[in-house]
Amino acid sequence: MPVSASALDILIFIAFFVVNVVVGFRVRGKSQTFREYAVGNKKFSTATLTATIVATWVSGSVFFYSIEQTYSKGLYYILALPGIPAGQLIIAYLVGPRMGKFMHNISVPEVLGELYGKTVQFIIALSSVLYSVGFISIQFKVISQVLVILFGYKGLEVPIISATLVILYSTFGGVKAVTFTDVVQFFTFGSFLPVFALVIWGYLPAPGEQVGYLLNTSPFFSLREVIDWTPEFMGTVALLCYFMTTPSLPPQLFQRMVMARDTTQLKQAFTYAAVLIALMLVIIVWVSILLLADHPGLAPNQVVDYMVNKYTYPGLKGLLGVGVIALAMSTADSLLNSCAVLMANDMLPMVASKPQNALKIAKRSTFVLGFSALLMDLQVQNLLQLLLLTANFYIPIVAVPIALTIFGFQTSKRVVFMAIATGFVVTATCLFYFKSVNSFFPGMLANLGVMLGAHYGLGERGGWGYNPRKKPIEFA
């Protein structure tokens, strides 16, 4: 059973939150334009960009879920993980070099809105916000779960305080505050993770022999047993495809791309991020294998509890807690900031009767969206289903139009509406009639088929390499 927190663990938690709040408010600057609030001033170093990409993409839920799934499924889960760094490399080497004409934009809906009109811009922004609020709720739920697992604490005060701190520095600091707190959070978890793996290794009486025996005898770690035309392996392939859908450019990732000075820095930052993410995933998998070698037979939902109760002690328990919470906070604050930008730039101006102050709207939107996600966390229990639902209605709608646009394809408004509607309907059908959590893939394929088929079938202007836009703004 979880034990109560020691004074040292509580001190570590307090110090971590104080450092994040101080950094968040000190780096925000005295005054900001809306563009600076949204994407900064393009003066971030490559190291800073790399850290914020990693901290944003590797969430607290990824840590928990990866340990549980590796422990219980072995290669059925491990073989899907390369899709995560592969997605970053796709951004670096295929998408990034083609981003030059979009580096002046601040959101995916804005890019598509310039080509296909305000209605498309609003639809894409709404889809992005719905997806993001669900994912923010998941991160707030992770914070609550960490406190229960580590200390047996089930009160609402600390999760509410934690979420409030994230909301406040995201609201008033903008992307600059989010970025530099991401750096703090990246180093918090990045430095703790290998230390924790070494601690578990030291607990095993004969770690090399135990791990070797596991890998040689367990069918879950045999390529010959795993790779086959089975439903389990097809699920692995679907998960690999999902992890590689980074080029669908969720709002926080597109924001990181246009924060770069130019496409060269973008390529460097995402390449370094792919390497670091791969290293972190290797260590997480290694921790899971060590746990399985030490104590097989646990149910997936018991794995993290066992890990905490057996291998942590005062001080290390606090470091584990702030490490996982750092991942959750870094993902939540990035999503909050990018959502607020969508509200101020791509949604409210479409329905407002007169011009609005975008910076004020963004700050108010951060506050409202953050507490909406917190309320959802407190009221809804099965947030995983909510996340799958919102994600399935983001990728099939957004991935194809933005990918084709970046690679130089343009069509008419009616074709885009047809493709978006088809992706939505196919996804909804798979979700509600076939009960498939992988509904994003057929929906995305349907979107692509209609986009290309209707374009050429209807004889629309445009196509590949068609770009009537003016020369884009260049940044020094």
C-alpha cells in the first residue's frame, strides 16, 4: 500500500512548483504582441526548441501507458514505439524543408484558411481545440494519479493547485513562459529517468541473468512468435501508424515548427528531438523489462504501483513524482497556449461582429480552456475513451489537407469540404458501428481518396505545384 509522503518528498514537490512558477513569470517579458504571445520572437536557441519539442511530445500519460503496455504485451507494444521518433524525423526531413512559405503563419487553421476560406479555418480550429482539451484533461488526470500512487492521497486540493499554476503561467506568460518551463520540466524528467533505471537494476539479485532468461523464454519477446497475421500484431501495426501521424501537425507541434528562425533550425531541432525521444523510450522500455524480470504476473494496472512501492524511498519517491508531473505539465501548458491562439486567431474572429484584441482573447481563452479541462478531469472518469474520440475526429479531418498543402497540392473549397465531411463520416461509422479505436486510419484514407479523386474527377484548378500566393514573409 502507498505510504504517506515524507518531509523530503514534500519539499521536492514544493521546490519543483516554485521553480516552474518563478521561471514562467520571469521570462514572460513586460509587454507582448499577440504574435510574440503565440510563437515568440524567433530568437529561441536550437537547444531550447529541442527541449520544448521533447517535453511537449512525451507526456505523463505516455510514461504510465508505455510501462504498463511493455510489461503486459512485450514486442506487441515495443515494435510500435519507433513510430514516435520516426514521426519527428518525417517532420525534420520531409515536412520541414517545405515549410518556408508557411513560417509566417501561427496555426494550421490559418494556413488552410488562407487557401480555402474562413469556414474551413473555423472547422479545423474547432477540431483542434476539441482534441486538445481532451488531452489536457488526461495530463491533469495523470497528476492526480501520481499523487494517489506515490502517497495514497486522493484529495482534490493538490491536483487543482497544480493545474491552476500551469494555467496561470500559460495565461500570462505566453509561449515564451511555456517554452522555458518546458526546458525545466525536460531536465527534471530527463535526468531522473536513467537514475531510476539504475536503481531498479541494482535491486535485482542477478539482473543480467534474469533479463536474459526473460528475453529468451517469453513468447512476447520473440519476433518469430509476434510477427504474424494475428489481430494482436495488426493492432501493433495500427498503433505504429498512429505514432507516425506526427505530420498531421497537432496544434502544439505546428507552433513549435514556426517558432524556429528558419527551416534549417527547424530540421536541426526536430532531428535532435527524435534522438532524445528515442533514448527516453529505450530507457522506459528497459525499466519495464526489469520490472517484468523481477516480478512477472502483475496485472497492467498494478505495474506502476508495484514499481513505486518496491523501488522508491524518501527522496527518490518525490523525484519520481515531480518527474512524471513534469511530463504532464509540459504537455498541458503547450496545448493550453496553442489552443488559446486558435481561439483568438482562428475561431472567435469568425463569429465576432467587430474586431477584437487578440492578445486579451488569447489570455482569457487560456484561462477558460484550462479550467474547462480541469473540470472535465474532475467529472469524467474514463478520459482514455474521451481522448480516443477527440483524436479520431482530429487526424481524419486535419491530416490530409495540411499534408497535401505543405507538399504543394491545392484544390477548390468544395473539394476540401467534401473530403473533410467524408473523413468525419467514415470515422464516425467505424467508431459507433464497428467499435474500432483505430478509426482514424480509414477516415484519413477516405479523406485522401476524396480529396484527390474529387479534384481530378471534377476537373478543378490547381493540383500539385500550384501556388498562386505571394512570396512569403522572410525572417532574418
